[in-house]
Amino acid sequence: MVVKVDGKEHRKGVSKAGKNYDFHVIHFLAPDRRVEGLAAVTKIIDTSVIEYDKILVGQHYDLVPDFDGNIIEMRPAKV
């Protein structure tokens, strides 16, 4: 699926349960069968998939999900 990244954030810290977390979140617009027009979508991206600095706001990316919908590849798309 090709998406245009409209926003990004890097979340890193320690949860209330004491577990470390470190991941990226991307924000984009996408079709949703329940929405007229486009829906605002966020996807969590593991830091092993792509470096934060390589995610450029406004750039199109090809997202490859696994069977459970987790993003396992994220690469610049040829648009």
C-alpha cells in the first residue's frame, strides 16, 4: 500500500509497568469503508524497519504489512 506521510513522531521511554518502548508513529490519510472521504490513520513502525530520519513528511512510502497488519517494510515509493 502506498501512503503519503502527513506526520511522524518518535516515541521512546519507559511505560508505567516499567517496560522500555521505542517506536515510530506515522500519520496519513486513507480510505475507510465507514468514512465519507478519507480517514486519519496512524501506524506504529518498529525502529528496526526504518530509521526515523529517513521518514520524510510529504514523501510517499510503500508499506508492506505482515498477516497481522504490522508494518514489516517501509520504503520510498515511486509515484
